[in-house]
Amino acid sequence: MFSVLVIVSLATSLAFAPSVQATLPLPTSRQLAWQSEGIMALIHFNMATFVQNGDPACDPSNWNVGINSSNPTTFDPTNLNVSNWAVSMKALGIKHSVLTAKHGCGFLLWNTSTTLPDGTPYGYAVQRPNGLPSYPRDVIQEYVDTMRSEGLGYGFYYSTGNNFYLNRRGFVPDLPKTLPGQVNVTDAQFESLVIQHVTELWTQYGELVEIWFDGGFGAAFQSVMKTLLAKHQAQAVAFQGYGVSSNPTRWVGTESGLPSYPLWSNANPSDSNGGEFNGSYYIPAACDTTLQEGDTWFYVPGTPIRTLQELIPIYHATVGSNCVLELDFAIDRTGNVDPKHAARYAQLGQWASSCYGTPAASSPGPNKPITIPSGVTVDRALMREDQTTGERVMSYTILCGSEVVGSGSAVGARRIHLLNAPCMGPNVLTLQLSGVNPVITVFEAFKTCPTQ
């Protein structure tokens, strides 16, 4: 695909080949802004919070028995406080979040005006009219108002394929016969309600930073979703949004938080992995994972959470490897971040700030080496690639003087490389690059971090 391969050292000048640029998939400004954040909050808070973890959390064993997940009042946070969420986001250094406006049960967190095929209100939601049982507050509106007041971006997760209330799983009927409390709808009626729901979400709450299509958007919805996004939320990045969004991102293929390196910004539409340097499209990767152990997304009382020592490798494998870490915030049954979770988010944020907040030495400009001062020892390097004209770095080698102390491939928005051996000053840390006229805009060296 690429007709020119240039191997350069940061100490040398580059010979540019403009004809190559046209062959590179180019990012949008929104994709680049999203990548630059490094980490965001994927907030799980919905009916599943009060039922059980899962998608859908509602099933025949709990719909009309036991927990009675069919009852909208089962969603009942005792002290909802979205400002509490924002405190933990800021402590972690997060700039935007996405909230599960509708998950697999089909419960809506906003005061919807949509109606069922018989003309009655969509009953499985907050703030239901005409005295219908429901939680009395519009969670989405409170979330949006709080994020705005705190200067944080926001977005919505709406799973198009699963809706137990409407007896749908994977876009098709789930149970052969609807249960009491479920609503029997045709495919056309189901599709109409999905479109009405996302239209409300995309038109009533201002500009969204990110939209989540968990499980994709479905072939039946592709054309209309593309039109709606272009009309109402053209600026939003869209998780798994290739085919409907001009700012798509892709799932990395694992929820472990430990994807395999390299992770490329370039990919092909079918990729659900690390992408590839010669991918035909710019579709950066999202790495979603949980704070709770056992791939537990919704809050489950008593579930252990990952330690800082477990989260640090995840940080390096995602934020430090050209992926956006979409870290779960499982809001508890009071409507707050569990204090133990809050402490861990703050601990991770403090670690990241102390480790990578201030470099021990840095490059004076693009494509320049680092001079390590006398008496200073560094053991890691951070690189950022200029991707405005496409992802151009194919591979790199790091040298301390003449000794090779590291090598790799993808750089992209951010690459943190733990060196094979410390580099002690006075010395020079140099990059050798191969690729298509690559430019490194940030090259920084850091001392050993607390707890590594």
C-alpha cells in the first residue's frame, strides 16, 4: 500500500514525499482529541445495578419473581448524587464519560415521551406519567447538567440489539411467548422505538463526546443511524461506529484491559484486535475493562476490586500503547461511587500524575533527541506521534548513547516504553524510526515510578 519507506534518526532531518500522504488513512480532529485523553469513564448504572450483573440482567428467573425486575421501581437509588461521580472522575484525570442510558433490560434512565404500539407510554423508564410506578428523577438530565457544570464531556450508551422489556435479544425475539410485563412488538415496531429513543438522546441533551453502540447497531438500522448521526451528533466519536459515523472507534477484542501490543490506529472494518499498520481506515482502538474483578460491569456488593499493582500494567497496556482506556465506573445502589472504588480511582490518578506528570528530561522539539542531565537516571520513555496526516511510525528503536535499550512498533497517540536498562546521565537518548516520513512531536524520559 505504501510506496515510500523512510528510516530516520531523530538527530537527522527528514526527506518528505508528499505523494505518499494520499495513501494514508487520515484521522478526524475528533478522533485525535478522543485519543489524546487516554482514559475515560464508562459508567454502568441501570436496572442491572439492582438485579444482577449481565446483559441482559433481566431474565425469566427474576422478571416477575424474586427481585421483580419487571417493576420499574426496582430501580431505586437511595441517595443519587451525580456530583459524587464527578469527584472520582477528576481524581483519576478523566475528561469525559459515557452513561448506560439503556442497557439490556430495556430500562430508560430519561423521561421519554415515546409510546408503545397501543399508544400507551413506554412504561419501563424513570419519571413515568399518569401515576405509573417509576423512579421520580430524570437520571440522564441530572448527569448531563452535572457534567456540564463540572466542565466534563459526556455521552450515552444505548444497546440497540437487547431489550428484555420488548422481548428482544440480538435484534430478534428472545422468548417464544412474552411474559407478563413484557411488550409484544413486531420487528418494525421495535426498530421504530429504537430510532425514537436514540433521536431523543441525540437531540435533547446537547453535544455528545462519545456514543456507544455495544454489540453494533444492526443492519436494519445502519442507514437511518448514519443519517441521524450526521444530522444531530456528527462531532461525536462512536464506539463500533464504522459504517454510521465519520468518527468511528473499534473494540480491541478483549475486556481484560491487557490487549496484545502493537495497537495501531489504522485498521480494517472487520478488525476487532490490534489493527494493522497498513489498515485501510483510521479506526483507533478502545480498551474497555472493569475495576471490579471477574469482568463484573454493574455494581455487585462485596465484589473485590483490582489493586493498584494490577491496574498499573493495564494502564501501560492501554493508555501507554495507543489505546483509550474505557474504565468502568459501577455506580452503587445508593447512586454513588462506592468509597472503596473512589479511593482506588484516586490512587490510580495520583500514581499516573506522579509517574508521568513531569519528565526528568525531554526532547527540545519534534524529531530531536533527549539529553539526560548528569546525575539523572531514567528507565522509561514516552512518545507521541504526529498523526494529523496519518499514522506514520512503523517501528522504533531507543538508544542510550550507542546501546539499544528498547524497540517496538506502533506509537500513535501515546506510547510508554519501559526501557530494557536504565539510562544514566550525562547521556543522549535517541530514537531511530522507520515508517512513512514519521514525526515524533513528544519524546520524554522519566525516572522510576513508585510501585513501577
